[in-house]
Amino acid sequence: MDFKDIGARIKEKRIELKLTQEKLAELVGVTDTYIGAIERATSKCSIETLVKIAQVLNMNVDYMLFGTTVNNIDICISEIMKKLPKDKQNLYIELCKAIADKLK
């Protein structure tokens, strides 16, 4: 487990969600200085804190810790779907099905 990578994944997701360190700290119940230290890997935190961060950031804990999960494909598709307007999501699904059928 590489704490620099964990911190980088936390920071990346925090920025993606447009959260400041201060806001993330408030939501997790720690200080912004501590969040900064976790992101820089100058401080290690408890599993409880990592789980709280994962919940606030809507992150898979496996991904946070190791960068991979059994469900990476599901996560990728879910992230794409979240960014699409609701009226385009069905089109995306139909296109994926058509592509999968052609690749068989």
C-alpha cells in the first residue's frame, strides 16, 4: 500500500468534486491540515478516517487504497453516465450494447 498514491487519489477525487481541503475536512470531521498531510502522505490515518473520506468522496475503498477494484469497469461506466444528461443516458447504453454485439 503506497500512501503517496492513496493521497494522490484522494486529492484527485476531491478536486474532481470541487471540494476544498477545508470542506472535505469539515465533512469528514478532521482538520484541513490533516487532510493536506494525508494527501501529501506526510501523515497516515486510521482506517476509520479513510472510510469516512471514501464515503464523503463517494469512492470505492479498494480503489482508494490500491488503485484497482474488481469493479473498475462498473466505476468507469458509472462515472461516464453521471456526466451525461439524463436524456442521453439511454442512448449511451444502446450504443454500448451495439458495440459489444459487433465485438462478439
